[in-house]
Amino acid sequence: MTPQSRRLGSLLLGISVLLVLVAAGKPHHRADKCPTIKLKRQWGGKPATLLHYQVRPVRYVVIHHTVTGECSGLLQCAEILQGMQSWHQGELDYDDIGYNFLVDSDGVVYEGTGWGVRGAHTYGYNNNGTGIAFIGNYVEKLPTPAALKATKELLSCGVRLGELSEDYTLIGASQVISTQSPGLTLYNEIQEWPHWLSNP
């Protein structure tokens, strides 16, 4: 081995060690284990008429149900979401669909206003809360296991991305406004989840 080969080998080893040390010092905000999220443009949603950004990380998560039919698959769910957005914007005069995210029976998450943008889901909790709605009516039954799993993954993902506070508070809409949402059966389910608060 020539002296030049040894120097080159030492230089490459030194660069490799340096790269490993630099990578080890960087915080990792990996979004693995995040559920599949269909963006608003993918389900045919219209742009918001006005955007109000939230201070992040957001402190509250409010769980709802949509009291529509359930859906599975993009075409079926897109029809429900487009109708809901049209009603929210046209009849209720909201800037956008009211929820930050909606979850279908297959466990696919649909972007509403998304992370960091104020929704119109829960009076008093829109500025500092993320509204997540299960598509369907959950008074008498639970959402599918896939939908429940996807929502839990979305919450964990939100914390890892810095969108939700690590000590966020989880509540059902019926705890803070006059509504039956998220439905009694689903409400009993979320009481077993981490971060649920009985008396917000």
C-alpha cells in the first residue's frame, strides 16, 4: 500500500466518522408510523376562502363524528367530504371544511384544514385545538379497528412532527359544547386513550 493510498483511506475513514457524528447529533423528526393521509386536492376539496394559522404545538385534540354515512375508498369518501365542505362553506359560512382531519372505515385519514390551520369544529377550541372526525355515526357502535388505529397513529405522528404538544389534552366534543358528537359509544372508547381528560 502506497503512502497516498493510506492517506486517502484515512481521509475517507475520517469523513465517514464525521458524518456519523453529525447525523447522531441531529434531532430525528421522522414521520414513520404516520397513517396514510389523502390531501385535500386528492379528494377534490376546494381551497379555503381564508386561512388562520395556529400557534404550534397545539394543546387540544377534539374528537367528533360526522353523522353521515360511513365510507370506504376514495370515490365514496370524496363524495361525502365534498358535500360536507360545500355545506360548511355555503350554509354555515365557514372558511373551509370544519375539521382538521377526517378518518374513514379503511383507516385512511383525509386532510381537512390540516395541521396548524384553524378549523371550525368546536367553539372555544378552534384556535388551540385539532378537530378529528370519524366519518359515520358512532352513537351505537364503534368505528372500525382500522379507523381507531389510524387515529392513534395520527396523534402520535402529530406529536413527533411538533404539531401537537407532547402533553396534549384529548376530549370529546360533547364535553365542551352542546352536541352528541362523537357519539356515546365512541366517547366511551376515547376515555381509555392516553391524554383523555375527564373535566376540561
